[in-house]
Amino acid sequence: MTKKNTTQHNEQQEESILDILRILLSGLSRTAIIIIGIIAVVLIAAFALVYWMFSSNGASLTTKEHIELSPTQIERIEAIGQWEFLSISDEELVDTVRHGFFGDDELVRIYTGTLRLGIDLADTEEGWIRTDGDTIRVLLPDIKLLDDHFLDEASARSFYETGKWSQADRQALAAKARQKMLARCLTPANIASAEQNATAQFHQMLQSMGFQNVSIRFRR
């Protein structure tokens, strides 16, 4: 069959199909044709919506994404060591009185200190950070005082002093100031504030590493 004959044959087939469609449509009323058109449009729109939903959320609809945290990444986090989340500066005025036969001696001194609250990643338990499907789960140790030597004795100054006082007397006064600072600063409210900062900073760090779903809680 020549190319010309093939073209003519195809045109005849197309004309035959069109004739069949004309016959079918001519047997329908105008109302039926409109209804069929509306149904066709609705079906096309429905198929398009289903396709869009599956294409945009296909990963979550088909399989649960699984992520991994490598041992190297865990070691780098643990290498941070102590992590401070709240720093509190305090000043305390403390005094002591010594009663004598000829009168009383009094020593009043002002002490300053800075208390650092945070966590020590050396206190973490095995498996403290792990993957669970598409989520990173973190179990942090309790917030604690990171440095016991927070009292700045070098900057202590006498506010009022009568009589003679030994170095042991001054050390006892410093210990009193230290206890007052602990009572004032190591409170449930400050610990809660440090926990909030820790949660926010851990979220930020892990999300910067590419992990979007992060669950953080404390051991207490």
C-alpha cells in the first residue's frame, strides 16, 4: 500500500468514527449531553485531586520514612560536654556578730557570684539519643549547677566591720553567702527556664543537622 493510499485509509477511519459519534450524540437530547459533560468534568477534577494528594504526600501515605543518626554524629554531640542554658548573677549581704564582755563586734560583707545552670552530657545514659521512625528522641540528664565555685571571693568587700576577724571567720561568712545564693537562684522556676532553653537549643541543633521531627524530655 502506497503512502497516499495509507493516508486516505486513515482519513476514512477517522471519518467513520466521527460518523458514529454524530449518530450517538444525535440520539441524545441536549439535556443529556449537558449532564454527560458535567459528569465528565467532575470525574476529571476528582482524578486530578486524588493525583495531587498522592503526589504531594506520597511518602507519608505509602511508607513511613526512617532516618538514622550515625555514631559519629552522637559522639560529636557528646563531645560538647557541659552545656550552659541559664546564667544567674547574684549579690548577697551577709553578717556575723561576736558578743564580748566589753561590747559586740560585727562583720558585714558583700559577696557576688554567678551560677551557671545546664547539663553535662557525660551524665547521659546509654541510648539517650535514638531514632524512632522519622523522629529523633532525646533523653537529657537533669539540669544542675555546672560549677560549685561560683562565689567570687576575690571581689568580696566589707560593708561594715568592727573588731578583729580571722581568716576562718571570713571563710565562714563566705560559706553563709554561698548558701544564700543557692537558695535564691537554684529554684524550680530557674530550673524550668533552663529546661526550656535546653529544649529550644537541642531542637535547633538537630534540625540544622537535617532532622525535622525531634522529641526531647528530661530524665526527672
